[in-house]
Amino acid sequence: MTVNVATPVRGRVTRLRHLLGAGDVEDLHLGRLLDRADLLRSTQRSDRPRPLEGMQVALLFEKPSLRTRVSFEVAVTSLGGHAIALGPDEVGLGRRESAADVGRNLSRLVDAIVLRTFAHDTLLEMAAAASVPVVNALTDAEHPCQALADLLTLRRHFGRLAGLRLAYIGDGNNVANSLMLAGALAGLDIRIATPTGYAPDTSFVNQARALAARRRGRITIGTDPVEAVTGADAVYTDVWTSMGREAEADERRARFEGFEVNATLLGHAAPHVAALHCMPAHRGEEISAAILDGPRSLALEQAENRRYVQEAVLIELLAPHVR
Ligand code: CP
Ligand code: NVA
């Protein structure tokens, strides 16, 4: 399904209508979004803008969440809006009502919808029917808000993005897909290593390579963690078993042996290497406790930055003329 994510405004400038995947940010000027997030992070509480005053945002979550759920609620309320959180049993998405009907009805009541769901098509169906912006808070295919927070974290840490070498070790999942797309937009040199059969889908790899070609970025996909990590400025990992795939956990633990991000693996990276993880994390599986909880870890910075990039996204979607 194709959903129009950008509305042309005066010639070539486009305005974002929805944030469904990290690739949607292309026309939004990634730098502007990250600049705004940076500014919001450094703005005193009393000086913060309240452009969402009087607005309502529905947060509809079909899967568990700590960071996304809380950072969105904090973002909406900090900007002066009101957040309405809805769990899976309250709405019965696709069971009690179709995603399209939920999108149509919510559009009459709220100013934006933030959705965490399973199938990406559910998100697309809702966005196609909704007349208000829809934001992807994670689907089985993408986690764009996480990827934007990760770029903000890397930019704040290294002072730049273009040309940074970022290794992603583990499962070629939703987090990897969005990181690849957003990282390609930012001109990163991304090296992904997964066990055979767990690489990101070719459609995402091709989309990321097309974006990278225009930004002098690079996307390399392989199966050797040491090769991917060699010389890396930053190393990223995520859980081996994502939400909804719990039945595969034992098989995955066996297949992913040798893919733990630990001190030995990071010994191949640049001496200044930073370690990233979107969390929740499993210490002793995809990452060692020493690395996740150690001085190289940016995991809690990533979590904090979720709030600020999401504030920037909400302003872009709901109050784009605010400075
Ligand atoms: N990183 C992240 O999205 O965390 P939650 O699943 O807790 O929201
Ligand atoms: N890949 C993980 C990310 C959690 C934030 C999952 O989908 O469960």
C-alpha cells in the first residue's frame, strides 16, 4: 500500500504528513529535525515552546513499551498537548474494528495518532484512512523514531554524522531497517553483520543503498561480526528475538552464538568506539553487561533523546511554522 507521506507546499518544499518509515524523512531535511531536537534538549523548562496547546494525541500501543510510550507522553504534554494512551485490549485493532475505521474515527477526535503494532500494513491501512498525521511507534518492519534518536545521539557524541562508521551486529530486524535508512540519509558508513538467514530484507537494503548513494553513505551486509566491527566508530545491537517472535527464542539463541557485542569484539573497533542499544537488552545474549553498563555505552542517551526527536517530529507534523 502506498501512503502519501509528504504534501507539496510552495514549489519544492514539502511538509511531512505522516512518519511511517525512516525513509519518509528524506524530504523533511534530517538536519533541521535533529537541530530542533538538539535545541529542545538544551532549552530551559520555562523557555520551552507549547505549540501543541489544545491538541490531543492518541497513543495506541498493541505491544509492550517503556521508552516509546513514556517519551511520547512526555513529549506531547511538554509541548502543551494532551496524550490519550490506549492499550490493545481497549481498542481491539483488527478484531473489534479495522485499522481503517480506527483511523477514520480517531481523526474526528484527535490531532495525531501514534501507533505501535505488529504488521506494517496495519499502520499503512490506518494512515491511508486517517485525515490526521500517523506516527510509527514500531512495527515488525520499522522503528523510525528510534533511528532518529540514534542519529541525534551519534551526532551529539561525535559532533558529526557523515562518514561515521557504524557496525550493526545481530538480527536484521525493525531497528536495523530504520537505522539503515536513516543512517543512509545521514551519509553513514553502515556495516551490518547477521547470522545467515537473518539479514535485513532486500527491499530495505536496496532503499537504503539508493539513499546512501546520494549522500556518499555506504551499506555493507555480511555475516562476520569481526569484519563489520573492524575500525568502527560505533557498534549497535538489539535483541535477537523481537516482540511477537518469542516462539523462536531458543532457536535464535543458538543461531546467534558468536554475535554478542562484548569487549573482545569491540577490541577490533576504533579505540574511541561507542556502544549503542535501543533497549530493552538481554545482558549476556546480544550484549555483555560490561559493555552495556560501561563507559562506552550510549544506551541511556538514546533513551533520553527519544523524547526530543519525537517533540521535533510532533512539531514538524502538527505545528510546522513554529520556530
Ligand atoms: N527502544 C524502545 O522502543 O523501547 P520500548 O519498547 O520500551 O518502547
Ligand atoms: N526489535 C525489538 C525492538 C524493541 C524496542 C522488538 O521489536 O521487539
